[in-house]
Amino acid sequence: MPRNGDPSRISDEQVHRARVAVARGALGAEDCRMLLDMLGLVPGEDGVPPVQR
């Protein structure tokens, strides 16, 4: 659970760690971009990734 006590909130640190993990496992830049997008880790027009909405 995030330290702020809200179990449904995904922290900025969790998003960062997820992005790093995806980048390490990706086969290339395009693969990384596609995976990040599929997982909702790419910021939307409002600057917030879907996993944090």
C-alpha cells in the first residue's frame, strides 16, 4: 500500500519504477514505447499517466 494510506493511489515512485522495469526488459525503443503505452505508463494530454487517474 502507498505510504499516503490510499490503497488505490499509485505513487509517482511506483510509476517511475515500472517505467524503468519496462525499459530494461524491452527489445528496443519502439518495443519500450509500445509496452509503456499498453500498460498505461505514458502521460496523457493532461500530463498524468492513465494508471494514476
